[in-house]
Amino acid sequence: MALDVPRAAGKTGAMRTALAVAACGPRLELALATGQGAVGIVALAGPTPRSELVMAAVDLLLRAAGLERGGIEGIAASRGPGSFTGVRVGLATAQGLAMALGVRAHGFPSLLAQAARTEVPECLAIQPARRGFAYAQQFSRCGGHLEATEEPRIVALATLADTVVPVIAPVGLELPPGTPLAPAMTTTAEALLALLAAEEKPDPSTLTPLYLEPAPATPPARNMPLCPPSRKGS
């Protein structure tokens, strides 16, 4: 993590201090950019729940930059597909901070964030799905602009070694030997910062989950009886 981060100016004009939260991959990543181009990064992996780590990581970045939370001017978050819990944690953090601070925010698809990490003309962006599978979407780059060339889909991880398009995947996702790889130029959180900087009209309504599969468990509807009523008369 870079600690030499200059103090940002106030919340006027273009966003100069922005926070990015990427929580739906194998590791939790956060990045803080300031108006002078300095970026601080925190990347955490391990069994500790991300809900317990994310705000501690935010405060660590701010303290390293000599800022309070009120110094944040914009927020970006990955919205999935990916880890169900990670998606919810990242979006809840972005939503809470954006509402509390009254700043602009935007949610970006996690596969787009992966594609933004590389500069190759074509890539296959990957995010982890259930065991042995991954979410995949192909992108092309023309004149610096990224465009999806297909809808996101679910593929078996074992098939990625046979693809002819280079793969870009989050750090920590184990790919089969022989998988062609696109060189990563940034972390996922830094890619989110770049996407936010290019977004003309950040829209907080995009801070909603993007799922390709149903969640592993669906909570019961409120006031639903735990057992069906007995047919016997009282």
C-alpha cells in the first residue's frame, strides 16, 4: 500500500478524491485516489468476514492520506457478478458512505472492472462463481473505449485453457495451467477508479447487485408461518 498520499481539496468541481471498493472477488480491494494522481491501495485476503474489514480499510487509507471521511468526493463499487456476500458488503459500504457524505457514487459490473485492468485489444474477463465455474464476458477495446461483445455467461474453469482470447481474472483466482493471460496493468480497485473518472454522470441507483444466478439461500418472507397450519379443528 502506498502511504505517501497528499491532502485533497474540498468537494468542488470535478471529483479529486475518490474511493473504490472491490469486494466480490477472491480478495477485498480498496483504493483511494487524490487530485494529484496519488493512489493508496489496500488488498486483504483471508477468512475474516469482509463486513468486519471494509470500513477499517477505508479509515486506514484516509489516515494515510491525512483525510477525514468527509474528504471523499466520489465512490465506486463493483456490483457483481461474483461472491454474493462480497457484492452485498461492497455495495452497502458504498451506499452508506455516499448517503452519509452526500457525494456522487456509481456501481460498475465486476466483469467490466476486470476488462479495464488490461490494455489488450480483446480479453475474456473472469469472475469466480460456484466451485469449479466462473462468470465470463468478452470485451474489445477500440480507441481506448471498452465494449462488451457478448452477454455474461457461466463457464467451467477447466475450459479456460482452451480459449484463444487472453483471460483477465482477479488476483487469487486459480486458473488451469495453459490459460492464456492478458497482462494486468492495475488492481481491480484502481480500475474502478478509472471507470468512475470516465463516467460523465455517476448514478447512485447503479449501486444494486448484478447476479447471474440466484443467491445460495433466500430468506423467508416476513410474517411467513414457520409451519403450515394444522387441519385439525381447535
